[in-house]
Amino acid sequence: MLADAAAHKQLMDFFSTGTQLTYKKGEAIVRSGDDPQGIYYVTNGYVKAYAITKYGEENVLIIRQHDDIFPLIWAFTGLHRDITYEAMSDTTLWRVARSEFLDFLRKNEHVVPVLLDASIEAYRLHSERVNTLEYRTVRERLASFLLSNIDRFGVKGEKGIALAAPIRRHDMASSINASRESTSRELAALARHGYIDLKTQYIEILQPEKLRELL
């Protein structure tokens, strides 16, 4: 663990030699179809990665937060899918050139396991999303979405576990492949049953065991 902590700090120190950037909520960091200008390290805020479907709808793939690095696939392969990275809140990042990033890793191979762990976690999150989409009803998919985000964004709230990330209903709907209207309707139903609370700053999970029973 101490070795991992040291490698993680070295990685942060490396990124801090790059360019610090700030983005306002809603600003695009990397646009679909454009090659990224470098590798990004999130120090503050939230970034969502999404694709646009053939029907012109947003499809949220993953939400990045502090200490996340992206886009790693492009970093190692040079291949970039048609994905947009957009700030979900005021966000601060460090950016380094891809060539500098790869050169740093070649000279500091002990840091690679930290990135491997990050890649495995991203794969796990994508797998969880695929599992969520396999549920037939919007209510089931919504329950799965809420539960899967407790570990990432859950903090102690006023009454339960608050998902302390600026996830809008639009983001939830696009992530679970549902309309905003049906997502709002099911959120209201879960609130009426006392499973969640929508009256606080962030959605609070009051009875996670009840959500699990829906699955």
C-alpha cells in the first residue's frame, strides 16, 4: 500500500508539471471526433464521458471524478472513439502531452500498476453499466444505477447515503437508456415508497436494501 501511495504521488507530481486547466459546468474538454490534446488528470470536479446515438440522444458512459486520468485507451493505442468529455461542474485538471506521458511511464515502470488498477476499475464500471441495461424495467435499471454509484459517490447525508456528484436526471436517463420523463416518474415513485429522498441537495439513498429487493 505504501508503494502504491508513493507511485500515486509521483504520478500526481508528474501531472503538476503540465498545464493546469479550468472548465465551467457544461464546457467540453474533448469533443467527439477530435483527438485529445493530451492526457488529463482530474484534481477537482466531475467529468462525464458520453457518445451521441444515431438518434441524436446523449449516452452517458462513465463519470470521472478527482484523481481519475483520461483518456487512457487513446494514451496507449492512439485510438479515440467518438466520445465527448464534458465538465459536469466547475472542474480543474492537469494536462500533459501524450508523448510525455508515455515517456514518463517508460522511465518509471513502477507507476504502471496504478494505471492498471484505474483501467480495471473503469472496466468494472462499464461492466456494471452493461448489467444495469439488462434489466427490463426503468425502475429496475434506475435502482441498479443508484446502487452502483453508492461506492463511488456515496457520503453520509442528512438521512441516508447522499450521492455527492452533480448527476442530473438527464444524466441518469441517458445512462440507463430511458426517457427523462420515465426516469423522473420512477424517481418520484421510489421517493413515495421512502427508498430515496429527492428534497436534499443530492439524491439520498434511504433504504438501499429495498432497492436491492427490486433487482
